Amino acid sequence: MANEERLTQMAREIEEHLSAVRQILRRPVEAEFARGNLTAPQRSVMQALFHSGGLRLKELSRRVGLAHSTVSGIVDRLEKRGLATRRPDPADGRTRAIVVSKQVRDYMRDTLPGIARDPISAALGKAKPAERTAILEGLRALRRAVEAAARR
């Protein structure tokens, strides 16, 4: 029983550390999103559009869990800001698909990954070479263990 308690305690401590690291790593990205002055529903719409490659209004409303009229208004405001656009749906030319603008796609592809990576790079830059190796090996070992447990 002592061994099981120790494993539970270790699991809690690992989760606390991972949670703290995730929170710290999200800060620059959250700050960047805050600069965009998007409301939470607007961000939800933008995320759904970006990850889908484009959606009809009905599907977008379903994905974000908001009323059709609410999402239509959000899309109107995003279009006015140049963040989204409506275009003919290639699957059905009679309808329109809503997509993020080229500016948003380029930003998400070229700029945001660096912002998300910077805190890790900065931390590794301050760590000693042996610590960097230990961090990477520890994460690799944790991933292997978690993947092995998930296969069972």
C-alpha cells in the first residue's frame, strides 16, 4: 500500500508541475491574443474557422454552441476587421463558407508558433547543459510511460 500511495503522490506532483508549466507557457500566447481585442465568442469562432479551414454558418454555429444570429453578427464584425471572409463554398456554390483571412493564416503559421516556443527556448537557454539533457530525457521517459499505459 505504501508503494501505491507513493505513486499517487508522485502522479499528483507531476500533474502540478505540468499544470504550472502549461500555465507559464500559455501566458505569451494569451497576451498576444489579448492584444487582438477579441471577445471570448470571437476567439471561439476564429479557432473553429482556423482549425477547420472554413465552415458554413450553420456548422460554425453548431461547433461553437452559439445561436445562428449570434454567430452571424460575430462573423460580420470579424469581416469588418479583416480577420474573416465569406466566400463561395467549393462543395456547394449556392452557399458561402466562412474562412479566416490570409493575414490570420499567415500569422498563425509564421508568428504564433515562435511566440509559443519562446518561453521554452528562454528557459533552456538559462539551464545548464546537463539540466537541458535531464529535462528532455525526463519528458521523453514520461511520454513513453504514458503512451505505454494508454495502450493497455
